Amino acid sequence: MDRIGIIDHPAIVNERTRVGDWEIDLAIGKGHSGALVTRVERLTRYSVTKRIFDKLTRTVTVVRIE
């Protein structure tokens, strides 16, 4: 997965004029017992949240957008 830090996003991403620019975040649970992956489409604000049970890269990156 080609990851680009938020500071390095192209300027057009901040304009929120096109569909398809997603922002992804990971929230770790108390005691590191689990986590939530959140994905938000920047123009429409459509959000997807999914609970995961480990923080492995392969787990976080395969969370489906449904």
C-alpha cells in the first residue's frame, strides 16, 4: 500500500472537490485489547468503522469499505 502522510497530500485533496480521497485512522482500545479502523471519504464524509483485534499492517490495510 502506498501511504502518503497527511502533510504530503496534494493540494487538491484539501479542496474536497472530488470523490475518492479517503482519510484512514486507527484508534487503539484501552489495554490494547483491540482497535477501530475508521475511513472517511473527504468530500461526502461517508464513514466506515470496523473493529479489529490486532494492529498488524495486513489487518488494518485489508479492512473493507462496505
